Amino acid sequence: MKLASITAMVVAALASHTVHAETSIISISNCDDLLQINDNPKGHYELTANISCDQTFEPISYLKGELNGNGFTLSNLKLMGTGNVGLFAQLRNATVRNLTLSNISVTGTSTIIVLV
């Protein structure tokens, strides 16, 4: 299979994301993009803007890749669930860097941590 075909398939599979082919970094510019990490937890992501999520959602199941906040802020997150409750339920050899969390609400019945 040619490289161009593989790149086209990756772009089609991640249609709601911008993919930088040379680095395979997936851009996150809104709350819906952030939640798509569940579809590819081994990916490499970067925020491209401050993101305010004025909605309640369950933690992202896990991250095994990388999330670079690029100095941007995730704010107004309302996280609820059972088990591990935080932005991520688990970090598995993952890297989260250059990220600010602001005005976070976490409600759970077990382990409650803001990031993990």
C-alpha cells in the first residue's frame, strides 16, 4: 500500500481532527475533540486553544499516548462517574504536559483525582 493511501485512510478515520502527517499529532480545539481521545487513546494530541467544556461527562477511559496542552487551559469541566474519576480514568505510560486545568468539578463514588 502506498504512503499516500495510508495517510488518506488516517485522515478519513479521524475526520473531525486535524492530523499533521509528519508528526502524527491530532489537534484538539474544542470539548468534542477532547472526548474523541477515547477512540484512539494511544494517539498524540495537542491543544490548539483554551477549551471550556460547560457540560458534564464521564472521564476519558485512558491515555497511553501524549497530551500536550501547549500552555492552554481546560476549564469548566464537570466530571462524574464511578471507579477512578478525573479527566482520565487511567494514565498508562502516558505524558500530559503544558496543560492548565481551571474550575474543575469532580464527583464520584471511589477514587477522585482531577487529572488521572
